[in-house]
Amino acid sequence: MNKEFLKIAEEILENIDNYTGRKKEFYVRTGISRAYYGLIWYLRDRLSKQGYNFKKKNLHSHIPKVLINMGRLEEAKKFEELKTIRNDADYNLKSEFKRLKTLDKKTLRVYIKDIHLFISRLGV
């Protein structure tokens, strides 16, 4: 399932120039959210195979704890950063952003790239 979420984000990126104004903003927000969920489901699946239990756990808060437990402090910090960006995209108005600066094609492209980099660097 995780690959499908990330694939949807990439498809949104490919087609983002077809939209303008608020509609474009909504698609950028949706792309960021889908990419994040691609990451979170990927991590759950991979870390479960290593023996970590995610049943009845909030993935958003449990995954960084698992990464810290594994000694992957930088990855836990990066995960929290990616989560904050996703929260901005899903819940905050532009004036309330904590990490995002803009909602444009470049922002979405960089976010998807960061997700791919996170996955490749984690190596799980």
C-alpha cells in the first residue's frame, strides 16, 4: 500500500501545472499528505518485519520512538520535520505554517524527494 500513496503524490506533481489558484494549493497539500502517508506505511511495514509492534499504536508518535530506540536519532528528527510539514499542509492556513513557506510545485517536488531520500538513507 505504501508505494501507492507515494505514486499518487508523484502523479499529483506531474499534473500540478494543470491547476491554478486555490485548486493548485489543494493539490499541493494533498500531494504532501499522500507522500507522508507513503512514508509512514512504508516504515510501519519495514519496522514490523524487524520485530517492532505497531498494533494499537499511533504511528505518527510511535515511529519516532522506534527510530530513537534503534539509535537513529537523525532519522527520528527528520521524521518529525516531515510530519510537521504534513501537518502544515493538512491543517494550517499559510499564516500558521510552522515549516512550510509556500505551497507550490517546487515545495511538493522537494518534499517527495525528501521522502525518497529518507527511505534510502534509513535502509530498513
